[in-house]
Amino acid sequence: MTLAEVVPFPRVPQPDGSAAVLCGLGTWLPPRVVPNAEISRRLDTSDDWIRARTGIRQRHVVEPGMCTSDLAVEAGMRALKSADTDHVDAVVLATTTPDRPCPATAPDVAHRIGLDRVAAFDVNAVCTGFLYGMASGAGLIAAGVAERVLVIGADTFSTITDPDCRATAAIFGDGAGAVVLRAGSPHELGALGPFDLGSDGADADLIMVPAGGSRRRTPASDAERYFTMAGKAVFRKAIFQMAGSAQSVLRKAGLRLRDVDKFVIHQANARILNGVADMLGQPAGKFVRNIEQVGNTAAASVPLAMSSACESGELRAGQQVLLGAFGGGLTWGSTVLRWPAIEIL
Ligand code: COA
């Protein structure tokens, strides 16, 4: 099934200086690599099954004692260096695995990067977190609250993955990616276009950690402390919502599907990427893939995919790019940009 070709709206002009321009990108992965074989020695699964059903060969995982802020600091510092700056006015950290339930992790990350006294807050939109984080950063710039914003997506899902659950253990990996957004003109390379963001709380239970919040503070069993998902239902909804959101953002941007050179969307499962490509009637080759190497890294997924596509030469300055994601909440989001000429660190 494919969706109809997008009929664009005329683009609404934006005043110069109010657009958020992506001007730096940095990533960091914890050094420890867990290949599928290591999981299949422990659980009732196999390298063949994981590769065939998800496209994943390996993932990076934190060592005990390493937490989300450690990854976020490394990626954040690299993004600042890539943007050739040591100052931003705000730090937005997208994460579902904060160091502690309270306070937010972003102020600690800002402090450790040397960004004392700047605005800093967390955003939790699970795997859509980086899109929500970029939209928040772009909003601070458009409102004149900030001239530069560091947006970080960092997650350590290995810390909330049930060691006995073969479905989640096979999928998730840890990592971090960050971008610097600066105020600029909507006509520049790197200027973020409109955003499409959405949610559907009616399906909140499809992806969740049941206990630990105000609803159920103390877990009734060990399993309730861990991340759970209804794999099949999530699979179908991920395809449908990412395809729909891509269409919505293109319509808002005055672009057509055929104008997009590269889709950089959440790396949840290689078959989900194929499903979105089919639904949009686009060649699978337009969809950037790094899931084989890193698995599903939640809020870090989109910046890690951008980075590996730049490294491989697949993503080049001037190309029309669509960024998209889907995650717990449920949540989804997309934006567009022409890829800027930046050094990736
Ligand atoms: N190894 C072997 N078998 C596995 C397995 C694994 N790692 N994980 C699940 N299975 C089993 C299931 O238990 C099920 O067994 P059953 O039929 O005896 O109950 C069987 O495989 C088929 O399950 P199904 O859910 O149909 O498999 P699938 O092909 O859909 O793949 C997922 C399972 C989890 C990989 C897939 O549903 C998925 O990727 N869902 C989306 C997950 C996601 O993206 N989550 C984050 C959202 S941002």
C-alpha cells in the first residue's frame, strides 16, 4: 500500500533570524559492543533470527556505572566543537533514561560541558525525543529566547531492558547524538523547516515502564521496572505514523515526496524502514540505515543515523533531507532541511 503523492501548501515566509539552522553535529557510543551471538548465548534467540527480523547485528552498551549523562556530555562537546562554538543559551536533553527521576539530567550535562547558568531541561518523548527536542530548540530561537541551542538525544536502554526478554534485548542499544542550532535565515542550508509533531495517549500502554512513577511507585515484580512493548502493534503503528507524519511535514513545507533526497528516520527495525518506504512509494535506498551497527538507540537514533550517513558520504551538503521518528506515548514527529556543509565529530 502506498500513500498518495503529497500536495504541498504554499510555504509561509519566515522572517530572517527566526529560523533554527543546524550548524554542528556530534555523537558518542559507549565502547562496549554486544554482538547478536552474545545475546543468543544467554536467551532463546539466534543471530539469524535477530538479523532477519530486525536487521541488527550488534549494539553498543554502557558498562556498569556509566550513565546517560556520560554519553550526553561526550556527544554535546563534540557537537559544540563541530559548530566551532563554546557557548549556547540553552541545553535540551531528549531522554527516557535520565540519570535519576528528579532532577532533570540536562542541567548536570550543561554544567559538565562548561555551560553554567544556561537554560537546561529534559524532554521525554521516548524514541521521538530528538524531534521534540529539536522542535523545542527551534521554538526557543523563533521566540527570541535563545540564539544558540544544544539539542542532545541520549539513552541507555540497556539500563531498563529486562535481561530475560529476548524481544527487547535484541533490539535496543545505548548511544548519544547532539546538534547545535543557531538563529539564522530560513533560506540557508541547514535551516529546519516546519515540524509535524503528534501524539496518541490512548495507546500509552503499548510502550512503557510500568512502575517507578507516581501511578505505581514500587514495582510489584522485577519485570515492572523494565521497559515493555507490544511488538506487533508497535510495528504497525510505527510504519503508519512515520509515513503519515512525513506526508504532513512535506505538505507544510511546500515539498513533494520526490523532492526528498534522503529520509533519516528512527532506526527501530529494518523492516519498519522498508514498510515506511513502501507506504510512501519511495525507493528503500533513499532511507539511511545504521541499525545494523547500533540497534534502536531511542532518542539518539536520528542524530546517530545522520552522522553515519555523513561519514559514509551518503548525506551531502545541499541534499533535501526529511528527519522523522516514532516512539512511546505514542508520539511521532518530522521536519525537513537542506543538509548543511558541516564537519561531523
Ligand atoms: N528471537 C527469537 N524469537 C523472538 C524474538 C527473538 N529475539 N523476539 C520475539 N520472538 C518471537 C516472539 O516471541 C513470537 O513467538 P510466538 O509466536 O511463539 O509468540 C515470534 O517471535 C513472532 O513474534 P512477532 O512479534 O510476530 O515477531 P516480529 O517479527 O514482529 O518481531 C519484534 C518482533 C519485536 C522484532 C517486532 O515486533 C518489532 O520490531 N516491533 C517494533 C519494536 C519497536 O520498534 N519498538 C520501539 C518502538 S520506537
